[in-house]
Amino acid sequence: MTASTRTTDGRVGYEKYSLAGNTFLIVDETRTPLPDDATRSSFARWVLDPFFGVGGADNVLYLAHAPDGAALTFRIFEQDGSETLSCGNGLLSAGHYAARSLREAREPGGEGRAWTFLTEIPRGRPRQVRVGEGAENGHMWVNVGAPRAVPETLYRPGAGLPGHVPSARPGDPAEHQSLLEVELAVDRPPRNCLPDTGVPWPDRLSGHLVFTGEPHLVLVSAHGAPALGKELFARAPTPESIDLMEFLGARINLRYKEAFPEGVHVNFVDLGGSTPRYRTWERAINQETLACGTGALACAHVLLARHLVPDGPVTLQPHRANWHRPGTHLRVTPGPDGLVLDGRPAHICSGTVPSRQDLPPRQEIPQ
């Protein structure tokens, strides 16, 4: 019996999952439905609070039966109580939970070991994705479909950041046209983030925009600012490297707030080793996370579309997660019906907590 089946007297059960350093609290509303979004939001705010709640998790994932009964809704709430669109590693974790606890929701016939989830609920046009059990023990996969152009509600090209579709090669698949190439002006990071090596800071950085369930800006570190790659992808964690990623993610979102009214994920990719490495600063959370599933999908798509890696499956290492767990990786496989993300979620623990805490609002400490 899981904690999600034991909610009584206003208490909510959860299952904690981890994948590549991303952590989630899964609430199974197929068994214990919550009354409304206000409850979901307030629960996420307090339970994710690292000081006054459970903490130790990036998001709360709510799973429920879809209205037609043929799928499960996948809803993801942030630490500030807001709802965002999707999460690759969260979908893999939700699939693992479904495999353990929701066999009755499994797709009939066919492979028989897959589930349909509805994501991107806040957009008003839910998107179906399929999540299934992989051939390797404990592995899960999610097919998110073909990458898309960033929706116009999330990207306004007329607000100071115009983009253009890069030239394609003969035989390139149509989904490569989902990419937009952009040129960004980024202030030189302060010296406590990036030591002055005498190399001039470039006027512009080149990146690509793509939508893989979340809006992503992907910058390959060798394109425009090699010095960034050396510092961002240091072998061991340093305060300078962490501060540099925070500076770049926050500064890009601040400078281009009108172009990205709801924020954009900022990814840097390094091709200096045998396996591509990446780091992601996430919107809504407003900080870097150890890994990002939709970020891995976006980075792999850019590398494949720009012919920076051979055609076929792309293995990526979330660099910050590798500082703590060397060898951590995610795999992205292109196929005729979209991109497939593969990873191995881990169930950490089960718990039951009150649905709310009547705590006074947190006060900012005067400076």
C-alpha cells in the first residue's frame, strides 16, 4: 500500500521520486482527489518550502484520470504555487509510479506497457504523450512527439529578439524547421563569475529556440564564447561556475522579458568531450537545476538539426548532476513520430502530510 492511498482527515499522501538529480513529490488524485486548484497551489507552496515544509523536491506532480477516462492528466506545480506546462523527468517518474501502482490505467493491447498522459494543461490545449517501461530494468521512456516552434504566447519576436529559421540541408526532416536562430546581447559576467583572461567578450551570442513541452533557448558554448564553456563545464564544482550559470540565466530572462513574458529555460551545451554535456537554468523555478528532461530533448534536437552530432540516439550528461553522481546521463532517440527521452527514475520514499499549513507569510529580511 502506498502513501497515496492513506489520506484521511485532510491529509495528502505523496511518493517522492528522483531522476538525474531532479526530485518530485507525486500526488495520486486517482485515489485521493483534491478539491480545486487553489488547494493544489497552496499545497505545493508549503510542501516544497525547504524551511517550513517537506522540501527536498523541485515540483509537485498531480496525477488524475482525464475526463474521457482514456488517459491520465499530468499537472506540475512549482515552489511558488504556479502551474507550468511539462517536465520530461517528471513524466518518466510519473510513468514509473503508474507502473508500480496504476496497472489498471495501462493502455490495452499493443505494447501493453505504456500509459497516455495529458500535459501542457495551462495552455488550454492538452497534448498527449506516451510513457512506457523500457527494456532495461527500471528504465522508462516518454515520447513527447516532434519538437515545435515556441508558441506565440511564450515568445514575441517583435519585442527585441527576432529569430530566423536556419538554412536546412537536403533531406532534413520537417521538424528541423521548428528551430529559430537568435542573436542575443548578454552583458559580460562580473569577474567573480568569469575571470578576466584577456579574451574580448563577444557582442552577441548565438542560440536556438525550440519548444519540447517547455520553451528552451539552447546555446552551444563553442559558438561565440569559448571562455564560457571552460568555466561552465569545469570538472569540479566551483562557486564561480555556479554563480556564472545563475548570472546568465537570470540576466537573459531579465533583458528579454518582453520577448519571453513567462520566461525561458536557458541551456548551455559543451561538445568538448566524448559525450555532450549540458546545464539548464529553469524558468518558474528561476534557478539552475541538476538536470532537465525537456532541456535534454531541446539540446539533442539542436545538436541533431545543426548536424553537430551523428544522426541517431544522443546521450547527454547533465553536467551539474555529474558533479555529484558521475556517469549520470539521459538518452534522446529521434524517431518517425517524435523524440523519445529515456531515463531511470528512483522511488525514494512515501509520506503523508497535512493538505495545508496555517503558517504566517514569510517575511523578507531587511538588508
